[in-house]
Amino acid sequence: KKVLIVFGTRPEAIKMAPVVREFNKNSSHFNTRVCVTAQHREMLDQVLDFFKIKPDYDLDLMKPNQNLHSLTGDIINGLKPVLEDFKPDYVLVHGDTTTSTAAALAAFYSGAKVGHVEAGLRTYNKLAPFPEELNRQITGKIADYHFSPTTMSKSNLLSEKTPEDAIVVTGNTVIDALLESVDIVNRIQDNEDINKLKEIIDADKKLVVVTGHRRENHGQGFLDICDALNRIAQRDDVQVIYPVHLNPNVQKPVYSILGDNTNIHLIAPLPYEAFIWLMDKAYLIITDSGGVQEEAPSLGKPVLVMRDTTERPEAVEAGTVILVGTDKDKILHEATDLLDNQNRYNKMTMLHNPYGDGKASERIVDYLVKQ
Ligand code: UDP
């Protein structure tokens, strides 16, 4: 059978890299090709380099001031010749991006079966014009096979009348990527990005690592987040390191508000391996990222999530993350408590990660072998 794996952003690449590897290991069953839309360019390429993935097709679609309308059209048009050339039986897409939905639709138009990795996450809150929830739902409607990270995401799909035999609970592939990479990262002797981080890190301080990118936080959200970070960084026992996402709606407020704070180190987005290394050194992580909140508990790191709603309630239930929204007082209050209340902090570091055991990609391939 022929399998086309399509992705375009940094987090998709990280989460699809172990899937690509697993399909390639099973070359007696599958002829596998990779197509990147390059919805992100630089941050995507960092991941492709680390996982040594050479895309068979690169649509190279990132443009300055990209909008979702033209991007969606470009992905569908760009994939048409790829689908005509390779004629895949299966097209695998991931998650909730414009790439996922447009690629699923293009695959459907070409008669390929669609597999959705990280299927069934829901907020049931459309939050227009923020695309993720609608992207998830549309991709789920198009998909023939649903690879759900947890039983909770499977339940969401069942409640939408998705046939049960088309859903497999696999765990999240982000854990496959993390467990494989942590090993490699620990053996890395001389890495430029890690060396630079070592120069910045003050071992006498508690390290707070921050990331953020979500559209729903653009505007007032990021202004409030920055305000809260300035207040957290007033503590002498704390140091903040923040790799800033390349989206101009993030770069602008962050650099203008936090740029002068000498206790907050604003740096470029890190290659995946250096970011994992940094997370591992953190005391606390503050983020609005989906992937980071899934990874952090495997490294024993508590996370404050700067979202009001979440499609990842498992983490909240397990207690590995605390939802703080972009309310500055709440961010400051929860961060202060975790910095001061060692008992509560220690308990959070010991919790079980609800997102998987590192074998998600194997389960995806096993399922498709049997189709
Ligand atoms: N990440 C990275 N470099 C960074 C920040 C994050 O490689 O400087 C990784 C992180 O380990 C996680 C992924 O990027 O796997 C998360 O991506 P992002 O927050 O952009 O998207 P989301 O997870 O919210 O979809």
C-alpha cells in the first residue's frame, strides 16, 4: 500500500516524525512518502534536520503576512499534482492545523483514505475566527481512520457517531518523539544551541521556561502574559528563558514589553533537541502550547497553561497542568505558589503522564497493516 504523510508546522513535524520512521521500518507493507506544505518554514526545517527527514514533496507555501484563505487554497491546489503523481492509498494528516484540514480535503477529492493522527481532541467551542477546533472537527469528519491519543478523545469521536472500529487509542506520538530524543539529547556532547543556553542559565536560580503562539492570545492576551512575566521575573531566585515564536503577532508585543528585562532572556525558537534539553532543566514551564503540556509531565515538569479552554482535559484531570488563562494575577499567583510551596510542587513532578507510553506510532502502523 502507498502512504502519503502530509504536515506543515513545527509541532506536526515533531509528532509525525516517529510515524514516518515507523512506516519506513515497515517497507515490506508500505511505500511511504512525505509531503511538507511548509506552513512554517524555518521552525519546520529545524525539526526535519533533527529527525533526518527528507521530504519527497515540498510545497514551500509560507508567505509573509500569510492568511488562512489563501493558504487553504494553496494547499489544496499544491497537493493535487502530488496526489496524481503518487496515487496514495492512505493519506495521513495530523491534528488541527490548516495543513491538516486542507490536506484531508484534497485527499478525499482524490479518493484516498484519510488517517487522522491525534484525532478526537475537542473544546466544542468554535472560538471563531480561531481555526483549531473547526479544523479538528472537519478533519475528523473527512477521516476514515482516527488515531486517538486517549480514551477521552475516543469518547468524543464516539459521541459524534464515528464508527468504533475506525478509532484506535494509540497514545500521543509526541511521547514517541520525546522518549527517543531525550536519549539522543543526553548523549549530545557539543551542541551550539545547548552551549549558548548553558552560558545563560544561572544554576542558583529557579528556571522558568516560557513559550506561546496561539492566535486566541494575540492582542490583549500577550500584553497580559508579558505583564505577568515581568512581575514573576522581579524575584531574585527566578530566571526566565523564553524562546519567542516567529509569528509577528507574538514577536512584537514580547520584544517591546520584555526586551529590556535583564532577568528575562528572549531567544530565537530553539531546535527541538535544544528545547527538550532546556525543558529538562526547567523548574516550571509556562505555555499555551499543546505539545509542550503533553511533553512536560514525562520530564516531571509542572506546567501553567495560558488558555481559558482546553482540548486536553486529561492533563488538567491528571493534575500535571494548571489552566491559568491570560489573567495576569492568576498567572502570578499560581507561579508564586509553585515557586514557594515545595510540597505542592514536588507532588506535581511525580504525576503520571496521561498522553502515552511512546508506542503510538507502532499502534498506528499495526492497525493499517491489518486493513
Ligand atoms: N518546541 C521547539 N522549540 C521551541 C519551542 C517548542 O522545538 O523553541 C517544540 C516543543 O518541544 C513541542 C512543539 O515545539 O514539541 C510545540 O510546538 P508549538 O507550541 O509551536 O505548537 P502546539 O504544540 O501548540 O501545536
